[in-house]
Amino acid sequence: MASYCMTVSRLRLVLGDGARRLHVSAALSAKANVAMSRFEAGSAVNYEKLLNNISIVRKRLNRPLTLSEKIVYGHLDDPVGQEIARGRTYLRLRPDRVAMQDATAQMAMLQFISSGLPRVAVPSTIHCDHLIEAQIGGAQDLQRAKEVNQEVYNFLATAAAKYGVGFWKPGSGIIHQIILENYAYPGVMLIGTDSHTPNGGGLGAICIGVGGADAVDVMAGIPWELKCPNVIGVKLTGSLSGWTSPKDVILKVAGILTVKGGTGAIVEYHGPGVDSISCTGMATICNMGAEIGATTSVFPYNHRMKTYLEKTGRKEIAELADEYKECLVPDSGCHYDQLIELNLSELKPHINGPFTPDLAHPVSEVGATAQKNGWPLDIKVGLIGSCTNSSYEDMGRAASLAKQALDRGLKCKAQFTVTPGSEQIRATIERDGYAKILRDVGGVVLANACGPCIGQWDRRDVKKGEKNTIVTSFNRNFTARNDANPATHAFVTSPEIVTALAIAGTLNFNPETDYLTDSKGEKFKLVAPTGDELPSRDFDPGEDTYQHPPTEGGSVRVDVNPQSNRLQLLEPFLKWDGKDLEDLQVLIKVKGKCTTDHISAAGPWLKFRGHLDNISNNLLIGAVNIENDAVNKIKNQLTGEYGGVPDVARFYKANGVQWVVVGDENYGEGSSREHAALEPRHLGGRAIIVKSFARIHETNLKKQGLLPLTFSDPRDYDKIRPDDKISIVGLKSFTPGKPLAAVLKHSDGSSESIVLNHTFNETQIEWFQAGSALNRMKQLQK
């Protein structure tokens, strides 16, 4: 393959740019039919198409392109005719593949079944990682999950087989780690039904988190729409060393940009400092980029990615990427809409929290800050792993600290858990002794799954409401996210800092300067962590957990029991009746932060992700009602009594009353879960009116036929009263770029009008008029 790449390079020099495509593409098709993955021999990496599209767009725009522009515009459905304006136009794209985790795959596959299509149009996979609850330890928890979730796993396995989707069984690992190990590669465009899909950007890929309806579009072979992203550049200089880790890069960036600073943008890392970061470290940074609202994040192709591809059995892709490297790095002189510069040599270890992932503190200062704010200093539990930080390097660096403690006769003062990211990582750290060291220091190795990171944690060491502190190497730390306890103060940091703090047992410990006392009473300092980037003996793949889809799945039977409380076939939503939405009752006026965890909680509710009516019983139960500062307690305006949000919503629906939700800034931040859009639609909601939206949630609302609207004047939020009725007018002339009007009708008989903005394009307006994007898809099939 290497000699072939040299041949192509010489051909290009001899033939020149103009003649290159004919001759070189012929050579490519003859000698470089490289499969996208070892599971899909029939689907080839198509760098030549990427190059051709980039050339067309660069000539049209007549300017240098960023890396993210190259990959995104390289996947345009119509590179010649597509209007391209950052932050303004909607792009019609052709992603290469789709990935779905089991909690969101249920609804995605139910929607795909409803489409009536016989087979997916692009390579697609399902990953069983969300439904495994952490209780005792890996093997026991996995076995229990298989028993409890048998109906759902059977549905996903048979639906995957019938429609041509690869299926990763429970125990295989977390979706994002599996993608990095098998499916991501430089220049690929992948969409995934999980907000941390951007993890693949660590391998030079554009990987974007979406709702299930978006995944259905791509699986159906329909061009996928994305608002043309702005590009935020992060220039890295210097190099990482000592206690500072890749996680500290994104912890620092989150502190700079906040949870909404990346909305509508791709974050593109570049500069000489990039080469000091491992491929899996780059993935960590991209993964947590979801917490700043970014569309995705990406790094340029380099030797660290090449080595990782080779170590994971994809040497041919690495060689092909070398040949097309010009497509996989930014052009010199390209323009960024915003530029942040970080000197990695000066960056210090960080820890962010509690209750929000953008509250950044240097580790050296967090103890004093905690004391000042009354946050508990004693650490109850330290948790490492998750999709963000579960690489071989992460585990090795954590183990190096654990070994130091053990050598001095110490174990963790806090409880300590370890979540391997994949079966391959689990098997390899077992073989190489890391798992034993982490267990010996007091750790419990959990299943290869999401576990406590998404609230799948049967925590019993504190009572609900008991104030306590945990430290994790996860990515998200919203109120009650990990353990359903709103009094838990969760902090996110690197695995090595988690390990050090778990050994010390307190937030008031800076491992760079502070001393521990060993079993003999002697003082000592931890030496900075070390760990191999990749295993010297290659990876141990562990147990084979992949199910290939059959060549022909038409005969496979997919059963959904009508009596099931876990699965429910979908009924289409009603189409728009052609009239303005009159007298919508305000269901709840939400105060402050309202993430998708507030709108549709995870944890114990995950078991209902395939049953829309049952999962709707958690609608907005975590949101704060501005009327009384209470959670899940709103006034039923028809009866005058107070009840839970879903209960009142159901009462309104049963009595023919349509309703609206009013919210604050960055409404719907966090997870990609489309249930946060399906539930309000199912229970009779018609519009969500807020100061601003998170990207994925806004799209999900549109897909389900709801109206996501924003105040033209954010101060109009204060004009709405909890008992108002709101009429949204102007829908008969609903057009892109034209605001809608709303009439606020107060209970005292007065009224006032406000202006509401929207971001609908013509296609999205058709979704609203048809009742949902899926309804519109069916209309177009007739």
C-alpha cells in the first residue's frame, strides 16, 4: 500500500492537477478499495469524492477552508448548487454512517419501522451501553441487565437484523469507544443518537450528535440538514506534561466558552501543541465539547491518529489518509469566527463543578473555593472511566498513582469505581495488570457501559437529600444526574486527579504540592502520573460481542407486544389544521437552567425509552416552576389544584386543551434524547417559547411538529404569567425569516403582544404542517 501511495503521488506530480482526477481515481478504484471497517467489506472509504467536493467548494468560495469546512462541505449533497453561509444557511449533507445507543435506538428504530422502508441506506450500528445499572460489579451487573432488559435487547437485535444494522451486544462497551476503535477515521462524517458522538473528532472525523428522527433521515437515504456551522478555532501551543492531561484542555475551554458558547459552531483544534496529545486524549477533548453546546469538535490528522489506526487494525485506512492528508488538515490562512489560544505548557490541572460543567477551577484552588461556598470537602466516591476517559492511557495513568499509594501501604479513602470503555479496554487492562492495581487500591471494576455517568447507579452510601461530594472523570454533572440526589455535588476532572483525590479523600488536596501520610506515618508526595499511550503488546479484543446483520433480513420477525410496558409502536401525530394556535395554556414557566435531564430524566426512566406513553410520565419533572420555586408542582388552571407536570399535561390533553412551555436560556442543553421533544408533543404541547435553545433539542422539537420559538426581546420572558393563555398568530403565512406574533392573554382580562423568532427553513415548515418530519417522509413516498 505504501508503494502504491508513492505511485499516486508521482502520478500527480507528472499529470498535474487538471489531469489528476481521471488517472488517479482510476488507480484508486483499482488498488485502494479500502473498507470503512472490518465489518463492512462492501463499503469503501471514499476520499476521492471528498477531495472532489472540497475542490468544487474551494473554487466557489475562493478562500482557504478550515478542516471542519473541508469535511462538512466535502459531504454536501450538491456541492455545486448548495448555498453556503456560516451561521445562516441550511446544508443538505450525505453522512457516511449512523450509530445509535440502545436507549435512543429504540425510538429511532420504531420510527424507521414506521417509515415502511425495507433496509437502511448507509452503514448503521446499534450499541447496548445505556441500560446496564451499576450495583455490585461488572459481571453481575451485566448478567442482571441481560435479564431485566431481555425484551428490549431482543427487539433491537431482531430489528437490526431485519433492517441491515450491525448490533453490538450488551457488554461490548460504550458507543463512543466502540466507534473510535472500529468506525471513526479521518474525514468520515458520522451522526449518532447521543450528544457525545463528537468523541470521534479525536480521530479527525466529523461526528455529530442528533435525535433519532435525524438518524432515520440518513438511514432512509434522505439528505440530512444542518445549519451551516460557524467555526471556533482553538490554537494549542506548548506541550502537555506532568499532572496536566487532555481533559484539562476542555475543562479550561468550557470555563472560557460556558455551556452555550459553542452553540451553532464546530470547535477546531490546531497548532503545534496538538502533537503532544494522544489520539484518545484528543477524543476526550472532543467528547466533552458537547458541554459547551458545540455542534462537534475536531482535530487535524497527524501521526498520533495514524498510530492509533494501526494499533486498532486499520493500517490501510492510515495509509490512505496519508495520501489524502491535504483533505484532513486546515488550509493555511483559513479564517475562524472566534479564536482561542492555549499554551499547554502553562495549563494547570482543572476540576469543574458542581452542578454545571463550565464552572472551572484550578485543582490548586478548589479546596478553598469549596470551603468558601459550603461545598462538602470530604469525597464520598471517586469514579473513573466513562465514554470521556476510559482509554488505555487513562487507565494506565490512574494505575500509576494507585501503585504509588499501594507501595506506601495506602488505599483510597473514598469509594472508588472504574468503568472500562469497551470490552477491548477491559480485556487489555486485565491482561496488563492495571485492573488488579485499581482493584487493590479499593476500586470496583464496573461493566463496560455508561453506568453512573448517565445515572445508571444504584447508589446506597448516602440518602437522597444528603449533601455530599463526588469526583468523576465524566463529562456532565447536572443536578442529580449521576445518582438522582439533588444534593450531590458532582465535580468533573481527569482520571488521574480523580484517583489522587480518592486516595486523599478530600477536595482540599493538590497533588502537585501537598503530601500524603503513608502507613508508617511518613509524609510523601505522589509523583506525576505516567502511562503508555497504547499497549506495547497490542490490544486484547476480549469476547466477541458483535452481531453481523444477515445479507437478507426480510424474513426476520420483529415483535412488539401490545401489552408491553417497555415498547410501543408509534402512532403518527396529527397534521396542522391550517389555523393559528389559539389560547394555548401555559403549562409551566420554567425558571433557570432546563437541560434534557430536567425535561426527560434518565436513570430509572431509561427502561421506558421505547414506550412513548410511559416515558412521558417524566415530562419536565426536574424543571423549576417560577411560580413557586418547586419541582414537579404546577397549578392545573382548569381545576385550581396543584399536581405533577405530566399529570396536568395529561389532564389538559384529555380535556382538549393545547399548551405551551415557557423557558429561559439554552433550553434543552445536554443529551441528544429526542424523548424531550416527543413527550411534550405526545401530551398535547404545541410550542416551546424560550430565550434561546440548545442546537440538538431545537432540531428535535421541529422534527416532532412542535414550534420552538425564541423571544425577539428576551425581556418578554418577564411579561408571561404562569396562568396566561397564549395565541400564536401568523401561521398561515409561516415563512423562513419572518417572525411570528404572540398574544398574551392575562387572567385579569388584559392582553399584550410580543414578537417571536424562529429558525425554520422551508423543509422544516413542511414538517410542522405535516405534523412531524416522519409524516412528511411518508407523504413524499406516496
